[in-house]
Amino acid sequence: MRFLVAAACAAALPAHAQDLTAQSLATEAAAVRDKALSDPTAWRVVESLTSEVGARPVGTPAMARARDWGVATLAALGFENVHVESFTTRAWIRGEESAEVVGPWPQRLQILGLGNSAPTPKGGLTAEIVLFRTYQAMLDQPPGALKGKIAVVTQATPRTQDASSYGLIGVQRTQGPLEAAKRGAVGYLVRSISTADTRLPHTGSTAAPGIPAAALATPDAEQLERLAARGKPVTVRLDMSSSVIAAAPAWNVVGEIRGRERPEEVIVVGGHLDSWDPGTGAIDDGAGIAITTAAARIAGQAQRPRRTLRVVMWGSEEQGGSGDEYAKAHADEIARIVVAGESDLGAGRIWRAALPAGSLDHPAMSVFAATVSPLGVLMLREPPKYGGSDIAATIKAGAPFVQFSQDADRYFDLHHSADDTLDKIKPDELAQNVAVWASFLYLTANSDIDFRAAKP
Amino acid sequence: MRFLVAAACAAALPAHAQDLTAQSLATEAAAVRDKALSDPTAWRVVESLTSEVGARPVGTPAMARARDWGVATLAALGFENVHVESFTTRAWIRGEESAEVVGPWPQRLQILGLGNSAPTPKGGLTAEIVLFRTYQAMLDQPPGALKGKIAVVTQATPRTQDASSYGLIGVQRTQGPLEAAKRGAVGYLVRSISTADTRLPHTGSTAAPGIPAAALATPDAEQLERLAARGKPVTVRLDMSSSVIAAAPAWNVVGEIRGRERPEEVIVVGGHLDSWDPGTGAIDDGAGIAITTAAARIAGQAQRPRRTLRVVMWGSEEQGGSGDEYAKAHADEIARIVVAGESDLGAGRIWRAALPAGSLDHPAMSVFAATVSPLGVLMLREPPKYGGSDIAATIKAGAPFVQFSQDADRYFDLHHSADDTLDKIKPDELAQNVAVWASFLYLTANSDIDFRAAKP
């Protein structure tokens, strides 16, 4: 409704005053954008997090250090109401892992257990493999067909700019182990959901399958294809240990820049603070933490915004929980959330932005489109389809959301692997992200746009 | 001397006959080249070696399997006089290895021990690091300056086409541990001699330093730079085990295509059969084995050559020994070695060829230059500077040699790391190598060129 009122007000102003307001908004947004392009905050934040904390899986001491780091960082950057929202969640913790071809051509394999994987019996598990070059070929097997075998699925992940292959192929990681177990398999190996050709496997969560399940480095998946093609039975030994904490302590870390006119209206943005264990969580998702923290700071720096800007560092994205807990804790606030957004696809340039339907008709958002156009951002006419896993529950509860699509071309080379390190972030690309978010936050926090009102 | 005689003979022929001979050589060499470009032998050889044997460090059971593979492969391809030349050599065998920053920012580091490294005491070695961004900065330290410390050298390896950075920077791996120990260090970490940005360290031999010495993955070296720059003492724990076999059995595997006219004149080419342990030895040096084996076969296939083509699979290049042993075993044959060559810089395209001084004046070699020109090969006017470590002793004893320079642009992304796997070889580049070698072997084996005679 606010949108309609705003439009009515604007209509009531003389044309000259309207032009002046739009002109002034555009000038201010451009200044915010240009400041963001040269501001060092985001780089410093992600450099600090990845250097001083490093890997920070939920349930580990490193995640407690990350929480303290988050509080200290937000406070040092001048955020207000900095606090921690505690909850508990299930945490799967990796132990020692190894795999090898026992015969007929003995050699080591590079694996990384999937989150929620069962451990092997002590001393390992040795079984013949059955290799499927597509996931569907495994699904086509009847119950019992994989009895006593280690199922191997080697379908490759195509490189895509919009990350769409992750959803399509990811199912062989998330559901594959369960489907293999249903068919009698005693173990499951999947080609990493990865576009890289390195020997570093990519982990990720799977539905608790009851059997040991691990990701193969992509060259190792291809090696098993070659061995299987030789027509002799290939035997593999898996040795994997892990532990589970049923109710691990976890934390969403929050900081705000309180609004000067309508502080109860909140713009919620953030990234996730936890990471998988092999890398240092730079692109997943130190970058998202850095981008949204820096953007909010820059958007609120020249003068206090009219609405409240809130940054959330969600504390258990990889193994789930932080988004649901956030929505639960903020259930009575949903109606006052102006918009929610999460940055969680690395640090590649934003190439496309999707706003709630009709938003572009509001002057603030047409200024946004013009402000980020020189950064190479296309405005989608369709509303966003996906906001981020930590805001999914908040969106479901009724909050409007935006989706700023990052170029995912290189993301799955690195994601969930040891290669997720700071050196993979390009400072200019990181700054472009900050500029887009800062422009959006500035315009949203200093206008009266109501994203709920603008249904088509 | 043979060269002069040949030239005299050629001069004695009528001009018409000379043209015919050169024309016929050129036609035959072009046919050999073109056959090589589409011949599947090299790919099959390297696919088989890397799949069925995999990593094959000297002193391990895998190297014995590699020996058997070599004999079987040469026999299956129709080589004659296939045999094994045994010797013993010192072998360093990797055990378990790990490293971590203990404080103030605890995190794991990706390392790989250097060949000949001492093990740490059981339970590991914990010490403060002293980090040098250049190797020279460490050399500038006086004796005792590093007492009780772990020295860290993080100088980066620039990417070069001609592999020249390896020689310039490699010294921080080969000599660095010894120099650090001289200055009192109890451990040594060096940025991998690598152009990659992955978390996979690159191993390689070092002069037995008496202290534990390991390579850091390049992102980990940069991480230590960031931590050291924070100004607080950084403590690292190294835990490394290894063992040494003083006289490990080793083998050079040999096969020939015997010459039909002058079988005692031998052209010696090959690659090395052993590899480092983390990868499957595809570019280092399965490719060299495959290229030279396939080239000799193709060069000798249409009809038996006039001189003997010999392929040697040297059996202990990485830790040294096979070249010296070969020269020793063949000391009385040196004068009959027409030319020696080794392929040991991966599978990148050959972009430059160097022949013994004056060779290009011989008709066979001017045909060679013309034959490989369409493959993008430039002929150097200078004689070769380096032939390969397995032929160094043979060269020193007096054998002429050639150097066909492969494009090393990507070689040090992979070399001595887990990423040295088959998928990194591009079949068209491999075939280009075979075509160059096959053309050279054909022309040399079917002419009377004397590379010794052609001193400028």
C-alpha cells in the first residue's frame, strides 16, 4: 500500500519538484555506488575472516571464533544493536577419510565425505563398484540390484553462468546416496558437483543415507570410468569416520544501522558465516558476509537512513538451520521487513537483478536500475525465483525479497572444496557486488517503496 | 666424419638425382608426420600407464608393476630386444604428513614433503616461523639467525613458455632446506614451485637437508604471508614421516627397432617411467614415454629403418640414478649413439627445436625443418643447451643430442602434484609431439647424418 500512497504523493507534487527529487536520488545513489567501487571494507572483512578464522564448520570451535569475529567486526564498523541470536542444530563433523582401488589396478582415490554420510565400519569397507555414467542410469536399477556394491555415479556438472546446473546435477549428491542405499548399495561415490579438473573433491550435504557416501575428485571419477571400461570387476576400499553432534550450539550474528524516521521498518541482508571444512570459506560465503556488511555500512554512512538496515551473518547454512531459526525468532516482525536479500554465490560480478513484481515502476527502483546499469547489471522483468537458503523461511512467511545474480561461471570450480580460498576473489568483482547492494540499500532505506504493494 | 662423406656422395650425384632423393625424403617424412597426427598409439600408451599403474615412485611396488607394464607394452607394439637393465638407487618414501598453524589463528595447511626431507620427531615439531618473501632474503641471514625456527620462503614462480623460471626459482626447493639448516632452522617450508592457484602442493627432490622440509600449496604460502604480516609471532606444527631405502631395485626398460643396414648405429630416445607419488604421472612423464614410444614405432613401421631406433623408459629420474646408470651400462657404445633425446616436459606442443650445431646444413635435417614447420615448430640456430636429465650422463660421455622444447606454459600448474593426471593431456598436443619426434626419427634413422661431424 505504501507504494500507492507514495505514487499518489509524487503525483500531487508539481512536475518540477518530482524531477528534482528523482534527480537528487539519482545523484546520491551514484555517489554511493562510486564510493563502494573504491571502498576497501569488503576486502578487509573477507581477508580478516578467511585469514584469522579460516574454515568454520558449524559444531566446531572455529565457528565459535567466527561468532566472536562477527560481533567484533560489526562493532568495529559502527553497527548498532550488535548481538548474537543463539540456537542449536545438528552438526556432522568429518573424521579421517581415505579411499583406494584395491584391484585389479591398485591406486589411491581422492575423496571427501558428504555431510551426513555414515562412517564405514572400523577398518574400512571393501566392495566391488558398479559405475553409472548418468544418475538416471542408477535410478533405473530395481531394488536389490546394487546389493553389497559401492555405487558410483560419474555424471559431470556443466559450467553455467546462472548456476542452474547445480540444481539439476546436485540431486546426485543430495539424493543419490539414499537412492543407492534403497537399491542395496553399501557405499556411494559421486563425481564432485564441480566444474574444476583438480584432484580436490567438493563436499556438501546429503540426505542422511545410512551408508558411507563421498565425493570423488573429477579426475578420480574419470579414472574409475576408465577402469570400469576395462571390463574386469573393480574393487574399492573406503575408510571414513565422522561424528554427529545432535544439538550443536550455533549463532546468527546481527548488526544494524537504525533508521532515523521509521526504524521499525527493516531491510534484512546478509550472508552466511559458517563454511565447509576443506577451504577457508572465502567465496562460500565470506564474500557474501563482506559484500552485505560493506554495502550496508556504505549505504548508511553519509547520513543515517530513514529505515533500518540490518546485516545478518547466518550461522548454519551448509548443514541447515540458521534460516529457519531466524524466521522463527523474527516471526512477529515479518510484516515490517521491507525486503530481504542474501548474497551466497561467491564474488563474481552481479549480471542480473530481480526485484518483486512491479517494483521498477517506483521511482526509487527505476533510479536503481539506472544506477547499476553502468556496472553491467541487467534488470529482469520477472520477479525473483530464489532469494537464498537463509531467507527462504522468512520469504515463505511473507517477506518480499530480491535476487542479485552473481556470475557463477567459476563458482563451482571452488565451492565446497579446499580451493575456496581468498586468492580466488577478484577485488574488482567484489567491489562491483558491493556497489550494486549499496545502491539498492541506499535507495530502499531512503524511500518509501513498499515491495508488497507492487503485485502485477 | 660421416656427414662430410655423405655430402661428398651427394655432390657426386647428378643434380636431378639429388633433387629426387630430397623430394622422396620429404614426401616420406611428411607421410610419417601425417600418420603420427592421427595415430592413437601415444594416447593409448599414456592412458594405459596412468590408469593401470598410476603413481609409480621408485622404491615402491608400483614401480615394479610399471617395469612389467613397460616390457609388455614394448613387446605388444612389436619392439625387439625388449629387456630390463637393473640397478639400485636410493629411494625416499613418503609417510603421513600434516601441518597446521597452531596460533594465534589455528588452521590446517596443505603441505607435501620434499624428497629427501628428514622426518619430524614422532608427534611433530612445533616452532615459530620466520617468513621470507624472497629466497635471497633468507640467504642474507647470518648463521644462527634462524635458530629454532621454521624458515618459510614464499617467492612465487612466474609462468614461462620455456620453463626457465623452474631453474631460477627451483633452487629455493633444491637448496633452500640446506641453507635454512645452515642458519639454524629446525624446519623449512617453501611455496610450491608452481604456477597454479590450487591447494595441491608440488613436491620434488631437495638436497638431503637434515631438517624436515615441505612444499606449501600456493594459497597456503599466501595465507602465511598474511598471517606473518599481522605482526604477531606465528607458530606452526609440522608432522612428517618418511623412510629411505638405501639400495632400492630399479630398472631401465629398453626396446628397439633394429636397423636393417647399420644396426650398430643407435638412436636413443625415451622418457622416464617413474613418477612422483601424488598424481598418476601423466605429464611427468607418462607423456614422454608415450610420445617417444609411439614416434619410434611410427618411424619404423612402414619399413625397417637403416639404423636402430631404441626407446628407453628410464626408471629413476625423479630421485636420480637412471641416467647415470644408463650411461655406465652403455659406456662402450657411446661412439655409436647417433643422437640422444628425451621428452620430459609434459605434453604441450613443441614450439622450438634445437639440433647439434651445423645439422641444418644436412639435407635430412633441412627436410626435417620443412616437415615440422607446418606443426608450428621453429628451428633454433643455436645448438641445444639441455637434453634431459636421463641423457645428461650420456651427453657428457660424448653423445650428440637434440632438444625439442615443449610449451611449458601450463606444465608447472601440474608437475609433481596430485593434479598430474591424464585429463590434463590434450590429445591434439600429444599427437603434435609424436609427429615431430617421428619425423626426426625417420629422417635420422634413414639417412647417414653424423651429428658429431657438424661442429660450426
